[in-house]
Amino acid sequence: MARHASIATLPAPGLRERNKAEKLQRIRAAASTLFIERGYDDTTMREIAQRADIGFGTLFTYASDKRDLLFLIFNDELEDVVSDATRSAQKQDVFLEQLLAFFRCFYRFFARQPALSRLVLRELTFYVEGKQAEQFQKSRETLLQSLVVLTAQAQADGRIASRETPAILARALLSAYTGELRYWLGDDAPDLKAGLAQLRRMLRLQIEGFAPRPGAIEG
């Protein structure tokens, strides 16, 4: 009899997980809607809780503050994008095309919600605290490490001859990407094709360098 009672209680954790997932989805939807309708700065946590139909205190079990809540909207999907980007890059042979395949996944991701994406990029700087910070930082570190692997492979194969470490090269590429991404998303209606074409030019410039001549650098 005790064994049957034990089996009967097994579905309970699944129900709790489903309820949690449902609340999380409502929170994401409420925050996304209000951030777009009212603006990030004018939206309060209490309004988000009311729109999501949850208790105000319950909201803080998912996000530490409003900034953390903004990243909650993107975190889970961003992990998948990083994985997709890594797989896409490995399907290419030419280094430039690998980089474009990699970053194209992120451009497509941010193009789906440009208004929210602008908010995320605005709040991204020095984002190190909050319940969602650890997950976001993990995704960013995975992204960077994927670039390190790509540059290391290109060096090993002789496709690039830079004497810098793969870690430094990856950071340079990441800087070019983030700068272009912000510039592209600054448009009210960012054009994906045009944005990727401009990114190609910038990445090619990174790979080719400035072709320095005497007087450009010392040493």
C-alpha cells in the first residue's frame, strides 16, 4: 500500500514544473509587452506582476530587478542561438564565411524584436549582478570561446597568419560584431540583408587589416 502511495505522488513535481513554466511564460510576455508599449524606463515591476497575473513578491523569485527581468526575456533563447551559430560556422570552410555564418544567427535573433533588442544592448554594459546574470554571462563566454576555436583552427590551418593569440583575435572579432550590431539596430526598421552586408565588410577589414605602410605604425 505504501508503495502505491509513493507512486501516486510522482506526478506532483511535474505539475509544479508546468506551473512554474507557465508563470515564467506569462512574465516574459507581460514584460515584453509593457517594455514596448510604455517603454523600459516607465514600466514598473508591479505593473509587470499585475499584467502577468502573479503576486508582486513572486516576480522576484524569477528576476532580481527590472534590468534582470529584461535579460530573462532573452536568456533561454540566446543559449540556443549560440549553439546554432557554432554549428552553422563549422559548415563553412572559408574563415570569413565561417564568421558570417556565426554572427548571422545573432542578427536574425535580434531582428525579430528590434525594440527589445535595443534595450538589451543598452543595458548590457557591466551586467554582472542579478538572478539572470550568471546565465547571460555563461552564454556570452560560450560565444567568445566558439570564436576562439574558430580563430585557432584558422591559424593552425594557415588560413590566417596573425601572431596574436586566438583569445585576442576572438575579442577583436567580437568587438567588430557588437559595434556593427548596435549601429545596425539603431535604425527604426533594421534591414537584415543590408546589416549583414555591412558586417561582411567590417569582418573582411578585420581579417585583411589596414595593409600598413611605413609611417602607419612603429616597431
